[in-house]
Amino acid sequence: MKRRGISWFAKEGLLGNNPVLVQLLGLCSVLAVSTSMSNAIGMGVAATVVLICSNLLISLLRKFIPEQVRIAAYIVVISGFVTAVQLLIKAYFPAIDKSLGIFIPLIVVNCIVLARAEAFASKNKPAAALLDGLFMGIGYTAALLAVSFIRELFGNGTVFGISVFGGSYPKVLLLTMPAGAFICLACVVAAVRYFTMKGRSKK
């Protein structure tokens, strides 16, 4: 199997195979929690921790999990880590737990986590699986932050709840609504695709 360096995982997770901007996975949580950057960081970190831990354990157990029950086994592993992360957030970050609500436990059925378990962790060694989980999580978080930055800045005139444009700023309420989430995500995806294709054409 081809040896992959950290730079390969970083490039795949952030741009080449970004779970949100390229694969278009996990869009439900991206659209729902991207109303503020604090929510984006909370959700991104939680999903990244689950990705790293589940990828690592599934890779370690890949030779012992029967083919017929692999998906069920992956879900059990993922749900265990999601429960642990949710309890930690409830205990130490109650504000984030309150703002994210049901979307933390819904990481169990997040397409990104299950897709990486099936497509990568179950077929590669633990070190590679860990790096894949880390950089896919970072890519997911970066996409969340990009969308939430646009929505919070132009929707409410704030960044991390801090006023940027002053009290007289006419808020663009559309960006704080579900329709605004779709518009912002579409713009971010289009921009990434444009610059990616432009970079490839130069080569």
C-alpha cells in the first residue's frame, strides 16, 4: 500500500476531499449549527474527537469485525464515543450543550463519521486512520467556520458574539434563517471549486 505523509492527509482533509465542500456530507449539521462561530467550533471539535477516536478503534479492530456486521459494529463504536463526548460537553461546557442541543448526539448518524470508518479506517493501519480522522475533522470544522463566519458577520454584525459594525448595522436577517444557510454554503462550495479548478488549470 502506498505510504502517505501528513501533508497528503492535510491536503485531502482541507481541500482535495473535504467532507463538506467536496463530498457534500454532513450538510444537515453544517446548515443547522452555523448560525454562530462559537457553535461551529463546538460542533467541529466534538465531531473531530469522535472521528479520531472511532477511526483509531475501528482500524485496530478491523481484522476482528465480521464482514456481515461491520456497519452495525461501526455504529456501536461511534455511538460510544459520541456519548462520552456529549457527557463531557454537558459537564464542562453547558452553554455549548444548550446551543447545540440534539446535534451532538446526532453525530452518531453523521455521514462523515460512518463514511470514513467504512472507506478508510476499516482498510488502513491505526496511524493512517488517526491522521485521516484528524484532518477530515479539521476540514469539517473549517467548512463550518467559513459558513458561520459569513452568516454571523453579515447576519448579525458580530463575530463570536462581539459587535463588528456597531449598533446601527442593518442586520441581514435572511442569513440567520435556513434559506441563508443554503445560500452561504453554496457560495463557499462554489468559491472552493472555482479556486481549486483554477489552480489545476495553471498546472
